[in-house]
Amino acid sequence: MVQRHGRPRARREVVTPQPDRAASTAIIIVNYGSSALLSSNLASGDGSTAADEIVIVDNFTSTAEAETVARLSADNGWRVVSNDRNVGFGTAVNIGVEHARSLGCTAFIILNPDAIITAAVAAELFAIVLEHHDVLVAPRIVRTDGRPWFEGATLDTTTGYTSTAPGSDSASADGWITGACVAIHEDLWSRSGGFDDDYFLYWEDVDLSWRCRTAGGSLSVRADLEVVHDVGGTQAGQGKTPTYVYYNCRNRLLFAAKNLPAGTRRAWRARDVGYAYRIITRGAGRRVLLRKPQLILAAVRGTWAGARWRESV
């Protein structure tokens, strides 16, 4: 039985009819006001044909959006689990996986709505985890212009800084894999516990990667398999938001509290200001500090919340 932290998840389900064939593979997508991306990236491509089931978990934004997702799903034969509020990314994925498991699925691809996957790539990812139950595997992810977005990632456990710079090796002892597109088998999912509900947004993929390795699994990035990521498509035009800054600062310390010894946690705390500066100015430069002072407040609030967090026993 998978055990996770967090509050009970209220939801209502809209389910398409059961197919005659047995299901074994599922693509899980969390939707939060992104029905246009579901239409352009999933409904218009062939990636969904590689899966036995497509499960859309809709974190509520509006009645109109929920109705649009329901229509899209009915037209395309997808299944929908509709949450009555925004429960966060990781929790929504957990709900989707639970639903896919109830349909008999044992291999899952977690996919962002702003990612485009082909049937060939999806089929290969499924084949990998169906044969090797202990691997968490991702493709190489590129931007729409072909520039690399994810080829591997590492966590510097002495500072609490993450890196996706060229040469970052997800298979290393401190590697991690993005949740934008990742495949996993039910065996490793169950042993690792799935995503931790406490994170809400950001760092939940670093945490899952850590726990998959602790559970005896390995991490792999297949450079020969490619997925296109419309970076920021789910937050088009917004730039870095207070929500982004708050949860990055909070969840870095949350991760440390859950997984690292006291001495390492203190070393991370000594770099809180530097980390917040990196998060706020990422891709925008120092001028953003003057243009968006609310980001500084979000960093302070997130750091304070992360520092005060204590895992309940």
C-alpha cells in the first residue's frame, strides 16, 4: 500500500467506458487550465496511441475549463479524474496513477501538457520499464527550437543547489530526473511511495528520484529518445511568479528536512539567501529585483516556511 503525507484528496470522477482489452500502460497528465495544450499537443499527435489508457487529472480552475477537458476526453477516449480544487502536481499524479492501477495498468508515463511525445518514444519508454521494473527513465527533452532543456540533472548535497547543465548525470549518486516526462513501473512506484503530497509544486521530482534510488532503483536518461517541451507553456507570458519562488525556496528545505542529516541541513540553511537570489533572477537578471519586489517577499516566506517545517511522526 502506497503511503504518503498530506491532507485527504477530495475529488469527483468522470470515467469513460471500460475497454474490452486488458490495459497495461497509461500516460498520466495533470491539467491546470491547460486544455488548449491538451488539444494541440496530445489530441493532435500520435503519442497517445502507444498507451492503453490516457488519464487526465484535472486540478480545478473553472467550470468552463472542466467542461472543455471533459469534452476533449470524451472525443479522444481519455479518462478524466476531476479534482474540486488544485491539489498540486505530485498529488494529482498520485491520483492519476491510482486510477490507472485500478484499470490494470502497471507501467506509467508522467507527461506535462506542454510536452509533445511521439508514439515511438512512448512505446520505447514503456518497453524499458516493462522489462526493467527498477528503473526510473526519462527521454532527452528539447525546446521547440531544438535546444536542450533536459539531458540529466544533479543535486549538490553540500549546498542544496540543483543543476541541469551539460554533463549533469542523472544516473550518478546525486542525480535526479524531471517530472516533465518520466516513465516508471508499478513495482518501483510502490516501493518508493510515489510523489510526496507535502511538496505541492517543485522539488517533488528530486524527492521521488532520491527515494527511487533508496528503494533499490536506478535512474536513466535515454539520449536517443527525444520529447519536445514548450517550456513554460502552462505559464505562458507570466515569467517567474511568486508561487514559483515560494515553493522552490520552501521545498528545497523541505527536501533537506526529509532526507538529510542535521549537519547537511545547517549547511544548506547557510546558503538560503544565495539560493533565493538564483531562483528570483533565473533567466531575468538582477533588474527583476526592482521590477518585481513581490518575488523577494515570496522567497522570504518560502524560506521561512521551509525552515519551520517538521515532518510529523
